[in-house]
Amino acid sequence: MKTENDNTPNLHTGLKRREFMTMLAGCTASLMVPGLFPGPNTFAADTGSGSDRLGKLLPLRKMGALGPVVTNLGVGGDHVGSASEKDAQAIIEKALEEGVRFFDNAPLYSGGTAEKRYGKFLTPKYRDVSFIMTKTLATTRKDALKDLDDSLSRMRTDYVDLWQVHALQSPGDVEERFQNGVLDAFQEAQEQGRARYIGFTGHGSYKAHLNMLERIKERGLKMNASQMPVNPADPHHESFVTHVVPRCVEAGIGVLAMKTLAYGRFFGGSKGWRRTGVSLKPAIPAALSMEDVFGFVWSLPVTTLISGMENVRQVSQNAAMARKTWDWNQAERQKRIDAMIPFAGPDLEFYKS
């Protein structure tokens, strides 16, 4: 039966509700990304490019229905913290030179060192052209606000562009943070102008993300972004792409991609903090290339691919891929998903609980 909203286009996707729900109905028991993408992708498309006082920007994408336009590649803050200070500065400056303007961070990264390096090498000269994100693991309102104060101090700025609830682990974790006022802290920070936009992250369980989406809907809370693992192995195991991405798109929440290379395990080995006793065979280059993996992500309705880059060479390589057009259809995506069958699972994506 037709409802009064069937022909009202979604602000983020540009699709009418009937069209969107028809595509969702294309979900099957197969490993395909759910029928969100029946043909050339139209709502993950870059909105164009621009320039600022430093030069030309990478392609831009809109972060959700109510968010800003940001670059389609972001610097992962964890690697900024773990690199030497000299390399961290070089990574930041090379990223700016290549047109990256999205900078991720969190107090967790090297015990605040990553944020301090933004305060030393990014904000003093480049705050006006940088979109800076940080997060909090806090489970109470008081601790969340203290985390924000400390983050702002370390990064030498009086606001962040995006503040996120960090690392949701389970539906129970979501409930605890709601009950203890963490989301109240986020609303306060946004109202005070100390956080322009707000969102949430997690890589442990897609069910935590789904619960968060339900809770913010019930509360009428407008969140702008959700960060999650996105890669061609994900649809095979506890999938965020299958379960969460469509819900975010429908809700007008921008999708931020992380764990694109499964914390490096696409290259084999046992890097990480779980299942380190298992040494994996490399999926790159045996089954896929870097362009296959990154192209898969950018062909989806993803705002920004946040990449941990260890040196300036990786920054340039990733920026070169970001400049390309990734208008793959479902068959092209499925080819990359199928290529990961021998590699996918809990050993590769060890961070999923």
C-alpha cells in the first residue's frame, strides 16, 4: 500500500522511499551486498572537488543528510600516534599537500600522543582548512565531557568538527552509555559549539550499531556520522555493510569507513590484538589489489575512507586512488566479495566480537 511518504526523496540518497525499500527487498540469503546497488551507484558519487588556500582538494562527499561536505579520504589518527614525531609531521603535511582535509583521532591513540601531534603540527597553521574528528570511550556524562576538554587541550583547538562515541561493543554497551548520560554530554557539547557534528563508532558488533540507530531514533537525537568496518571481506562475516550501511543511508547518517584492510591483515600475518596465533595468507596481491579494496569502499554510499597511513608514500598512493571515479555496479562489487571467500572470517576480521 502506498503511504504519503512513498514519493518523498531521501535527503541523503536522493531516492524515493518506495525505490529505496524496493532495493532493500532485494536482500537474499546470499553474500551479496543487499540490493542497495542494482546499477551504477548514484548516491555515493563525489559531489565534485574544490580548493582552499593550500590548493586543490580531493573529491568531496556529503556526510549524511545534515552534515558538511568533506574529502573522501581521511588520515587515521592511530598511525599518527604510533609513528615517530618526524614521520607524523610528514604524514600530516603530505596529506594536506595531496588534498586531504579529514583528520581522525582519539584519546586512546598512543595515550593521547596522536592528539598532541595534531596540536603541534596541524592546528597551529591549518585549523581553518582541517576537518578534525575525535572520540570518547567514556561510559558516563562526566567522563565524556572531561575527555572532550582534554582532547581540545591536546589538539590546541576550542572545538572539534566531529565528536564520536567510541567503540560501541554490544547492545548492552549502548544501553549503558545512554543510561549514564553520555549522549547528554554530546548534545551539550554540540549546543555549546565545542562539537559541530556528532556520531558513533564501533567494529565489534553490527548489532551495537543497529541498537544505537534505534535508540537515537527513539530519542529524536540527530547524529551525523557512523564509523564502521567496510571492506570486501565484511559481507562474509558479521557484516556491517549488509546490516548497518543501508540503515544509515535511510536515516541520512554519513558512513565513515574504517578497517578497510582489516588492520593490515589483507596482507597476511597476524597483526592485531586478537587471534595473533594465526598467521594468515595474504589476500593482497593473491586475490585482490589495493585498488580493488579501496574501489569497493568508494563505490558504496561511504562519505570518507579513513586510512591508517604509515608514511608519505602511502599517503600519495591512497590519494591517487581517491581521485579516481568508482562507479561500480553490483556485479563489479560482487566479484571482489567472491574473491575474498578463501580469506574471510573471524581470523581476518579479528576485531569483530
